[in-house]
Amino acid sequence: AENINDVFAENEVDGIYLNFSDPWPKDRHAKRRLTSRQFFARYEKLLKPEGRYEKLLKPEGKIQFKTDNSALFDFSLEEVEATNFKANEVSYDLHNSEWNEGNVMTEYEERFSAKGNPIKRVVFVRR
């Protein structure tokens, strides 16, 4: 993921899905979290911008993030404040929220849900 800008061209990506990323729980590893400000800066270059005409055809590039890890989710909501993105559609219990319709469950999501862990989800969009 550190080299994602070497793989995709600028403005090439419509959306990014971060599903159950490694939480990197130690504070000294915070910059490795896929929702750190360092990664948001990388994503910003890849995601298609919202333009006057593009918005009519498709929405601006978005980042959807899902996790069962509360500490990582809270970190992500705090970290985004230092970026050019903002948090939309924030849910601390996706499966019991208005944003669950159309949700595609991943293998990890099924596993963690079966254990009774609420799934957290947020969609990040440009400010």
C-alpha cells in the first residue's frame, strides 16, 4: 500500500475499499494504518476529483472503510480531520443502520459478526 501511487495513475480510481485492515495497535506504528493522514494523501492523488460534469455521471472518488476494531475506527475519524477528506455515513453498528442496505459482507465481516462484534463503517469524501 505504501507504493500505491506507483500502481495507479493520478485521478484513475473511482473508489477505494478498506475492509478490515491491520489495526497496527502500537502508537509508533500509526503511520502504517491505512487510514493515517499519510495514506489519505496518497489516496487523494489517485481518486477522481468531483467536477461539474463528472458529478452528473458518477460521484467523486470515495473511500469506504469497514472494521470491527473500535480503536482503529476512532483513530480514523480523528485522523481524517487533518486531511482534505471528511467522514460521511458514519456507523458504529453497520448491520443495524440505515446504510446496511446493499452491503456486501466480506469473509472477515461474516466471521466478526458471528462473534457478536458490531461492524463499524464510514465513507470518506473530499471536503
